[in-house]
Amino acid sequence: MSISIHPLNAVLGAEVEGLDLRNPLSADTASALRNAWLKYKVLLIRDQDLTCEQQIAFSKNFGELEAPVMTLLKYKEGSGQKTEIPPEITVVSNVKENGKPIGQLGNGEAFWHSDSNFIEDPPSGGILHAKEIPPAGGNTAFLDTAALLAALPESLREKIKTLSCKHDPSLSSTGTLRKDFEPLTDVSKNRGPAHPLIVTHPETNEKSLFLGRRLNAYIADLDVAESDSLLDELWEYTQGNRFVYEHTWRVGDLLIWDNRAVLHRRDSFDDSHRRVMHKTVLKGTRPH
Ligand code: OGA
Ligand code: MN
């Protein structure tokens, strides 16, 4: 099978054509894809229709899987059959069944974040496979954090080069309090983990700005006011849609991002429409 790889824009992302991911990849194809993932940071593969098991098998070409901590759910696919969702798959969805959400994140806007920045070893990547997509809204955008770092003035890069930021798990990327967490009222009480603001990619050695997410972030050892104003200054550089690929979903899309190299966000969408994504998460290592 021969594949072709086309950049999605001048900044990041590439579409890969010529793949049927229901079948195991050859070693050559797997390694070409993995290299393209590191190079382009986001890969799009369209027109796939994968079972959970096929998505899991495909995902393992990129590394070991992280078992999602937050969820173990069932949902009814279009066929009307109850489908058992294996623990490696997280359902990302606004759909409710019998009043209970079948997945995470609802229909609200998800602010810029990298996944699970609040754990010691944040995931190296995420893979979303679109099962049901609303007619409008719910786009997902990716921002190149190496370009973000490069855009900072030299003086600001110098200022942050020895600083670490503490990351808090209590709020989801839509800003809602997670089950079993207390609200954090004083960010200086954020217990971490702390990750350096400037990190080196463990595979490409590229340096990038590791912001994680804005809410409840705290730059260790600074006054809260100082930390807040420095974080606001840094986050300002994420504005303006520079360094961004924004994805408009179609059913069957499979998109894989390098969680060490990009931030992502998602637009809100009308809750009267269904959006169902199957997600796999790749285990990561401690940022340094
Ligand atoms: C996620 C996420 C975005 C989306 O699952 O981590 O940010 O488009 N999802 O649903
Ligand atoms: Mn996310």
C-alpha cells in the first residue's frame, strides 16, 4: 500500500491518504506515519470506520496506550445495539442517555489546553475518531507550541527559562469542576505537578512553550499577582489564530496529535445535535 502525505497548511498538520486502518499496518508504513506525526504534529486520516478494537490496534503504532482514568462508558451506536466500550477508549460526547452523559466534555467550548497537563507524565498524544458530527460547530484547533515559544520576545524567553508552572486537575478543559474535586480558591495552593515553562521534546529535541491550560495555573515561587500577569502575558501569544490548524470534522475522520508539541481547543456546538468521538490516549513521559 502506498501512502501520500500532504501538509494541511503552512504551519502544522498533514493529511495522509491511501490508508485503510481496519488492517494492520506494515512496519514501513507504521514508521512512516510515526515520523510524519512527529514532523507535522497533527495527522488527519479521512474516511475510516473503525471498531474500538481496530482503533486501539492502530493507536499502538504510536506507543503504549494510557488507560483513561475518568471514564468507562457504554453507548448505543446508530445500529441500536448496545456496545461495550473497552477501557482504552474514552468517549467524548454531548449525548445523554437516560439523563446520563455517555462521554466527556459536553457541548461547550473547550479552551486551549494540552491533555492531562496536570499529571506527572502527560500523554504523548491523542487520537480522536469521529463517529457522529453535528452539522455546524465543534471544530477542533491545534496550535504549534514551538512556534509559540519562537514568537516570544527574547527578554520574555530569558525571564521564563528557569520557571516552572504548577498545573491543577480540578477543572476540565471546558472549565467545569470534575467529579470528586474541590474548587481551588487560591492558585498558590495548587499542589502541582510543576512542569518547566520551556520544555524539550523527548523525540525531536524541539523546544516549546508548555502552558497546559490557563485556569488555576500558578508559576511556582512567584506572588499570585506576578504569576497571573506573567501567565496572561504568555497566553496573549495564543491569540490571533497564528500557528493554528483548525479542523472541521467529517464522520470517519481520524486525527492524531502530538500532545507534547501542540495545544488544542474545541468550539462549542448546538446541544440538540449529537457529537460522538472515540478517543485513545498515548502514554507520555515527564516533561523536561
Ligand atoms: C479531548 C478534546 C476535543 C474535541 O478529547 O481531549 O480536547 O474536539 N477533545 O472533542
Ligand atoms: Mn483535550
